[in-house]
Amino acid sequence: MSDERLRQLERRWRASGSVHDESGYLLERVRAGDLSRERLELAAYCGHQGARAASAGDAPAAPQGLGDWGRGLEPWGKEPCVRAALSAGWAQSQAKEYSVDAVRALRRALAWIRCPCQRHRALAREAAGRSSKIRSATEAALAAAAADAEGAASKASKALARAAKVVGEGRVRAAAQSDVASWALGNGDPVAQKIDALRDPGPPRFP
């Protein structure tokens, strides 16, 4: 009965596209054990309208400042912070040419998300160290560093704020919040798709 109820609510929401119907569908997913309350509240914190309606004010309000929003991800653990930092790194990669080390740092942070073992953490640490020496790769370095060490929320905050200076706060916020919310609700993994699709930079222009 629960599965049929879920399917009915999903069909109703997709047909209407209304926030009210989506919130009802999300609440039923929580009741059925298909979605955790924690993930619902994370999506609400990211500004997802259906999740905000479903959480009925239980999720903390998102701060206005983008850096403060990044720090506010801390209660949900390291992974959402790394995902937000990856979104920032990807957004900046669309505005300027990225180095080999920067792309490697983003990919290694993503590898840690997919398999958060000690080996991938060490690889992220190594990539963060290399890319941090390149001014244009700072956001990528912060994403990799967020995967490596404690203080992931602080590193995500810095990555978001730095990317916003180049790309614009609205664009970076929209990308990060959408990417994290989609993952939290189980609606795919857009930031992983973005990082996977990054082209390998060519060889260095200068020796």
C-alpha cells in the first residue's frame, strides 16, 4: 500500500508541478523510509521549495551570505560540504581555463565522495597541496582539502566565497544549492556529472 501511495503522490506532483503536491510526496517518502528526515531538512536548507514546505520550519533558515551558508552545512557532515565546494570549483572552471592540477583536485575530491576511504583521502590531500600553489586553482584546492581534513564546512565556505568573486554570487549559490539539494533528495548527482564531464586541460603553455 505504501509503494502504491508513493506512486500516486509522485504522479500527482509531476502532473501539477505544485509545491504543495511535491511536499506531500516528500513527506510520504519520509514516512515510508525512502527519505530520511535529515536529508529532507538539508534540501530545505538549500532552498528547495517542496522540501521547505514539507519540513514545516524544522530546517534552519539559510543565511543571506554565501560563505555563511557554506559554514551552515556543518551539521549535515562532511559530504555536503565537499559537494558544495565542488560546485564552486566547477562554476569557476566554466569562467576561466583550469590547470591540470585544478581538474585533478576536483576529480580526487569527487573520488573521495564515491569511496571515502583513507586512500582517496590521501590522494585528495596530495592534490590539494599541488593545486593550492596555483592561484587560479584555489577553489579546486579547497574542494580537495575539504575531502581530506577536518573543517570541511570552513573550506566549503571559502571556496564558495572565492568562486562568487569571479562568477557572481547568484550563479554560484544557485549551482551549489541545486546540486546539494538534488543529491539530498535522491534526484541524481549533478555535481558528479559536472566534474566527470570536465575536459582534461592541455599541456602547460610554458615550461
